[in-house]
Amino acid sequence: MWCRMGRTGAGRLGGWGIVGAVVAVGLVACCAKEPQTQPPPASITDPTSEDQHARVVYEYASSLVFLTDSMIRGSSDKQPLDIVVGGVTQLSGCVGQIMPESDAHNNRFDLLRGDIRTAGGVITAAFQIDAKEARCGGYQAGNLDLPVGLSYVWVGGFNDDTTLVENGQEYAIAEALVIPFDTLLTVRGPVPIKVCKHPEYSFNHSQANWTFDPNDADAWWTCAKLGCCNGS
């Protein structure tokens, strides 16, 4: 069963004249260590604590790279966001951009297993919610309570022993923490999120997108080499 995020394919090289070069590059690629998302510094011991909010933002999140379309086309997604009121879908007044951490597509699941409350896991995505109308005070993307402005999403607590099945799709369970860049706002979570495992393929770069359902906009992003996180 496929996750709902699209796949990106690696380009191919052809021609006998470059076979040697291709082999050489292949040997380097197979033996080179793939960079995972950088773990938090030792100074951060509990990202759920407001006492460490500024440290998470300035010592950790600010050291990471989050992909946008200007960096790699198709890596991020920016959309007007909708809500359902009285059974009618309407725009929320928010425009949301979801940006994956640049090395998240290499993350092994073990990197996401630790308890967030003791600084286990890593930041895997960033969200920018812009208020285009007065009624946009933030956006509820599934269990992610995203405030207006920039926020980072820390993922940990990955547990593939607990499996959730929805519409024929199997999910593992993890936890997410929403950390606003604005340290006057409150850190939100941890809350449960779903992880769609896809052992049959992997991405060649991190990517993220909004998937619009009849009732809301799901946030999907690459959080592991063989798994995508879903905020709902």
C-alpha cells in the first residue's frame, strides 16, 4: 500500500564512454555515509520545557536547513488552507507552507525512537503559517496545532510495534512537538502522529506537501528514509 506523498525518481546516465565514471561514482555513493538530521545539542535536555524554548530555537532549529522550492523544486508546498464549517468547506484565511529538514530523507527509524521529553528524536520539518485574513489565528493540521508564523516540528517516540490501520493503509505511531519560533508563544504537544512506512522505495531528497481531504488539509513530510510523517 502506497503512502499518499508522491515519489521523485533519480536521473539516469547513459553511454559506454562514461561507464567508468558511473562505476566510480557508484562506489563512492555506496560507501559514503548518508547524513541524517543533526540531533539536538547536549545543552537541550527537555524540549517540552518552556525554560528551554529559546535554546531549542536558537541553538538547534536555527542550525538546520529546511528545503523550499527555490532550493529543490517540489520539496515543499505552499497552499491556502481550508476548514469545514457546518459541513461546508471554506478558506480559513491562512496560507501554509510546509518545509522538510534537508537530511530527513536519510533518517533511520532508530533516530526517531527516543522520548521527546528527554530530547529523543529530532526536528524534521518547519511550518510557516501566514494570516491573510483576520480569522486566521493559526491552523489545526490534524493533531498539529500550528500558530501563525514559523514553527518547527520535533518528532520522537516512534513505535512500530503499535500499528494503526486506516482505509487499508498501515501506520506506525510517533509523537510530535510544535515549537514556535516566537518564544512568547507556547510549545505545543507532544501529540500522536502517524508514520507511513514504505520499505519498497525511498526518496532522493526530503519533501513535504499538503494533501487535501474533504474535512481538512493533511500535512505530510519525509521524516525517515523509509517513512513519511502525517500530522493527522
